[in-house]
Amino acid sequence: MSDKKDRVIELKNAVIRFAGDSGDGMQLTGSLFSDSTAIVGNDFATFPDYPAEIRAPQGTVSGVSGFQIHFGDMDIHTSGDQADVLVAMNPASLKANMNWITRDAIIIVDTDAFVEKNFKKAGYDENPLTDGSLTGHLVIEAPITTMTKEAVKELQLDNKSAQKSKNMFALGMVFFMFNRDYEGTFKFFEDKFKSNPLVVEANKKVLLAGYHFANTIEAFANTYKIEPAPLKKGLYRNVTGNLATAWGFLAAAERSGRNLFLGSYPITPASEILQEISKHKQFTAIAFQAEDEIAGIVSAIGASYAGSLALTTTSGPGLSLKSEAIGLAVMTELPIVIVDVQRGGPSTGLPTKSEQSDLMQALFGRNGEAPVIVIAATSSSDCFYSAYEASKLALEHMTPVILLTDGALANGSEVFLIPQVASLPEIVPPIVKANDPDFKPYKRDEKKLNRPWAIPGTEGLRHRVGGLEKEDVTGHVSYDPLNHEKMVKTRQEKVDRVAEYIPELSVIGEKEGDILVIGWGGTYGVILTAIEELREEGQKISFAHFKHIMPLPKNTGDVLSKYKRIIVCENNLGQFVNYLRMNFPMYDYLQYNKVQGLPFMVSELKAHFSSLLNE
Amino acid sequence: MENIIETPKLALTKKDFESDRMVKWCPGCGDHAILKAVENVFPELGIPKENFVVVSGIGCSSRFPYYMNTYGVHGIHGRAAALATGVKLANPELSVWMITGDGDSMAIGGNHFIHVVRRNPDINILLFNNKIYGLTKGQFSPTSPEGSKTKTSPQGTYEAPFNPGELVIGAHGKFFARVVDTNIKMMSQVFTEAAKHKGTSVVEILENCVIFNNQIHALITSRDTKDENQLFLEAGEPMIFGKERDKGIVLRGTNLEVVKIGENGITEKDILVHDPHTEDSGIHVMLASMMPPEFPAALGVIRSVKSHTFEELVWNSVEHEKKTSKLKNVDDLLHTGNTWVKQ
């Protein structure tokens, strides 16, 4: 493919960041590069970084939209700390990303956009390409806009349409750099713009122009190549966390034989789950966009009573609004899954940024003693399995389940080994048969302590549920003090017993020793990478990651007892560490916290753990 | 056009719907009569008893599901409309009844109320309007008349009340009726019409609260004054009322007016004839707004207009997608788009 095969350098992994104005199509560029990465067999993870505003003022730092991909010949667990290659379509994109690239990163810029008026908008006093601030970087200056227009000249597109495809010029350059084939991308153009052959042609021409430009110029001393990763055999695809979450629920509905019902209200960064489920009525999945967050969950409770696998999806502020209704689901002991795609808080906070600061709200944010199962997805592809498991636990144990994901998992993507739905664990809800003479609404299963699910329309099972305290067994309204205490304890024990139905906590590294690093939820990939790298360097450091938060895995105390020092890492001020302190007060805990709306970086974790190891 | 569901009768009686629970409303509360009327209506609708679901919010009226031997959910304050929507969407076969009050649906649940009406699922809403908060012991509600002196408005309220009928029609409601809690026969008749209407039907029940708002509807309901203050509307019939049936409603200019038949040359022919099925809501909203002492209160079915229901549209869409989608199961879905094989 390349004329410069003699100058191909083999890399283990690389990080590329595409950055431009939010209208420049950087997300598409990134996702097309991801697709080609899949074809060459690398493992990869991606992360989009976009502003909360749909179209912030053009050319300003707040309007910069970015897409990062980390790919390699090994297992990739994170979207990468810092980029090795930055594509900056304008000065603002350069400015916004200088902190997110390595010291010797290659920077590709569209010189046509590096003009006086754009320097001002970006907040530069001088041209950053000439003021010496990029010393140490290899800067590839390409008049992308001009050459894009030139490439499509013969198609006689209007100026605006012609410029629209300039992102493909940049993509063409990066394809050349990484010895990529562009046939798959051409195929994408042909499918996507089926109705507009001119646009297909334009995009192809521009991509090729970028590719050949990169081939021709002297600036690229080398091209790069990364060998396929040793992934397990099988069929793969790329998924974002939100997509995987939606699909996990669809799979759970199919496997449990229940219709899916999602009652939800749009909120960043959770809306994509609602959008995805809305597309799949063919599976008898009903997505109801309610008038507010409360109607979202309450309609789901109604659907749950009527026999559906019922869900509601939201982010932090929405979870606050749903609190009272979650209490109703606790009292009525109906199955429902509440997804909280966590974002920066409090209040409106940082809607497009990621945080883990809703943990306490998920665990305790309700009136009364209102225990629910809480689980936290650990990666974008794990969102599929977490959604599936949350559904299984809700349906089989007749209880609300809160599934915590976060903005980084939701919008980030990674490679996903496609499972067979039939290979997923069976889901068997305790549905009562018509005219069951033993039916009592609150007569419990002896092992799980769940109550039976009697679905309206079934003969001989008419009964009432509601938010008032229920009499044991009969489910009649009861104000009896001792009955109330019994019911409070039973509801708690029902959730506690779920510990028998979830996997034990596993440890990576020595099963006892000096340091145990602890994480939960979405930080799995980054902590794992830091631990793996330290262990490869010969350090003795162990790692345990929590997906199940309420109840905790039953061997948790056991694991904690085996280490001299425990350090809990999380993107909040210490909510999980305090939960551990509450449950296991006999141990000392160190903590490492970051609350910047950004995920941890591998480098910062490694640096911190190293300093602990050297103490 | 009206919108009616006809179903064959089943051999059910009132007994099939009576619960064994002790009814704990205050003696003399209008709720008792409403419960009786509902128990009269349910066996007559031709619906299997296991297909009724009675849902509610919070308040005195919202204890209703506990007193019916049907499936039922006592929800949370103001949210009954969302609960009902979820039940109906999940299983359109069910006959869903929503019991709510003026606090529950006009205040905390006002948002859900207008949206359920706008979407038009086939749900029957019984709105108990006693113009007071009963369960919290006597605070004014959004339907309390301006100036009402209550525990939280010792000098009288400073706010204009909602008229539920205006709200329903304003939210593009297709069915609105009004009844009084003192007339079980009228309630039974109107509840039956509400049940048969395909779409959201709202029945406002002017209800007395003996403890905190006694006689609030006295002008409309008391023996001495009711004949002069009740106009019972029937489709195709002139709007005549009064003990002597000598008063009527006419349209003068753009306003309704009360006239006396036989005076000033007015004959029965001049009286407006009720058409609940006309799309145009102009007269309906004027009828809903009429209140004593200037006007009689309009009772019976004020508006009943045909329309598709929410769940019908949703489920038609489900059926259509099932027939036309290439995706037959979730495995198919997981294999869509860009996939690649690792050997």
C-alpha cells in the first residue's frame, strides 16, 4: 500500500486524538478510524470529548470537539492518557489539547485555519506554529481546507459542501501514517450517502487526496504499523457503553420472556440508551419518553406491575428526582432497573463529564430503610453484561436494582466479543400461575425471600400493592409496629442474600501481601493497566475491583484482611472507601481521589502507587 | 363522533368487586358513594374481573384501590397518571382506572395530568374534587375558590383556582364529564359512559368533605337548590334545567346565557342542543366553566370525541416493526453494523 515500506516502524500501541470545531465532524472521523483499526485486528478503546453546548462559538476553545483512540497489539483497557498524534483542525483545537498530548507528539494542523482572526478566538497572542511553543513536536503543516477544495473542484460542489469533507483529508493522512487500507471507509461512504452519489465521490476524493499528500510530503519520516492483538477467537464489534447497556437489556428481555418497557426522560449522558431502545419495537420493546424523570420511573413501575421487564435510565440529577419512586418499588417489591449514567455533580454540574459521585445517592438516597441492589459496570463492553445481570437480579429477586455506569463508559467505546444470547445465564422470574391456591402477595420464597409476581390479567390472583407498609404474607395495609420492623428487616435481608447469587471478589496479583489497590465501576481499565505495568516492572502490588456494591461479594472481608495497606481509588471524594469503612471498620484505608470530571490517567496512578511502594 | 367500546356481558355482580377490607373513610364522606357507584358499574362492563387495574396517587381518595377486589396499585403523590400509563402501555387489554383527587392531580401531579390527557391512553380517570386537602387535614387546594379560609390561608387564599374541565379541554382532552357525589345513579351512568369511551376519560366528581370543607358544593347538591343549579347534559337534548324545567342555555354572541322559556318570546327551540361529540371544544369549555350562582353547573358528559389512543398507536407500531424488521432476535441485532472475525 505504501511506497515507503522501508520506513515502517513497528509500535506496540498508539494514541491518536482528532480535534476540531464541534461542526468539523471529528466524532465521525474518529469512528471511521476505529473501524479501520478493528479491521487490522488491533484491540482498542475510544473516548469522545465534546462540549456541553451543541455548537459553541466557532473557533473558540469551548467549541472544541475531540475523539481519542488508543489501539495496540495487546489488551487495551483505556482510551489512553496522552495522545501520540494530534490532529488539530484549528488553533482552538491545538490550544485545548496541548495538555493531552505527549511531549514528542506528532501534530497535524490545517494551516488554512491558522490565521489571525482564529488566533484571537482561540486566545493566542501569536501564531503558535511559529512562536516556538511547539518545540519538541513534529508539526505536519497541511493546507487542508485549500487542498480539500482543490480535490473536489471538478465535482462543482458549493463552497460549504466542499469544505464539509475536510475531515476526510485529515483521516486520509492518518491512514497513510498508520498504513491503513481505505476500502472499508469507502464502503461506509457508499452506504451512508447512498442517496447522494456526489457526496460519496467527494469524500472518496478528499480522503485519497489526504492519503497521497501524506505520501508525497517529506515531513513524514516514517509510517507506523501495529500488529494484531492476541484477542480470543470470535466475532467482534465496537460498542459504546450506552449502546451495550441498551443491548444488554434487550437480551435480558428476550431471555426472560418478558416485554421490555423503558420509561425515561432525556438527560446527558444517558439519552442514547433511550434512543437505542426506541429503535427496537420489533422485539416488543416499548420506550416511553415521559414528561419528566418521575413519570419515567413511575410508568416503569406500572409496567413492572403489569409484567414487563421495566427500566428507567437517567443521570445524577434525574436519580434525585426518582428517589421517592424507587422507595415505592422497594415497598411494592417490584422488579425494576434504574440506570444512572453518572456525570459531574452536584446540581447540573458537568453534564458531559464523568464522575463516580452518585454512589452514596444510589445506596442511601431515599427516605426510610430502602435497600436496593447496586451494581456498577466496569467497562463499555461490560455495560452489556451489567445490564443483563441487573435485569436478572431484579426479576429473580423482585427488587429494584440501580446500575451505575458513567459518562466515560457511556460515550467511550471498546472492542466487544459478541456473545450468543442463548449462552447467557437463564432468567427465571417468580411468576405465579393462574388460580394458584397458595398465592399470597407477600408470601416469600424461603431462599431468596422474594415475593411472587402475580400479573394483572391472570385469573385468581387479584391483589393490591402500594406504598403503605404491608402486612407480612397477606400484603394488606398494616400499621402494626412489630410487623413494620419485621418487614424492614426482611426487605434488607432479601437484598443481603443476593450475595449468594453474585460472583466472589477476585484478586489480580498476590493473594496476600503489602498493598491492595481497590477500585469500583468504570475505573477498572485504567487501574488494571497501571497495576499490570507495575507488575511487569516487578512490583508486588495486588488489585481487587468491585462491580457488586450492594450487597458486597461475600468474601470481601476476607480479601481485605490479607493486606497490610489498602488504597481505594475513585473519582469522588471517597464515597466507596467510606462505605467500606462502614462495613469493615477493622481495617485502615488509604484513598486516592480525583474529581475533575476526567478519568484517572495510568501515569498518575502508577506514580502514586510507586511512591507508596517506596515508602 | 363518539368513541365507544361495546363488549358482551359477563355473569359478574357487585360482590365480585367488593373487598373484605374495612373501609376507613370518614362517615358521610363522598368517597363511600363513589365506591358504590364503581362497584355497580364494573360488573356491567363485560370485562373479566382479573382485567381491572385500579391505580391511585396519594390522598383520601387514593385509598380506593385497597377497597376494590381487583388488581390495584396505590402509588405516590401525584403520579397516578404515570403509573396508569405504564400499566396500560404494558398491557392494553387491561381496564385501567385511575383514582385521584384535586390535590393529587391538580397540584403535585398537575404535570402528569395534562400529559396523560394529551397522550390519550384508554384510561378512566375519576377525579374526586372536594376543593381541599383532606388527608393532611384541611389546607387549601388548587381548586379551592379564591379567598377560601383554610388552615394555611387564615386570611383567605390569594390565588385563582383551576377548573379541571378547562384544564382537560385545554390539554386537548377527548372526554370530560362531571357528576355529583350525591347521585349514585348519575355517577353509575356517567362512569359507564367513561368506561366505554376509547381514550382518556376524565370524570370530575363534585365531592363533599364533611370534616374540612363541608357543604362546599351545597349550592349544586343540596335538596333546596340543586334543581336550579344542575344542568344534566344529554347528547341531542336541549340544555333545559330548573325544577319546573323552564330554564335553558342559549348562545348569545360568543357567550352562554341563562334564559327563561316562555319569557321574551323564548321557546324550547331557542335552547342550545348538546353535542358532546363535536371536535370544536368552544361550547364544551364554556359549559365546563359554568358555575352557580350565575349559571347552573353542567353535569353529565360535556365532551366525548373520537380519537385514536396512545397505546393503539404504540402497539400498531410494534406490530408493524415485527412484520417488517430484518432483526428477528437480539442475536441478529448484535451482528448488525461493522463486525469482524478474529481467527
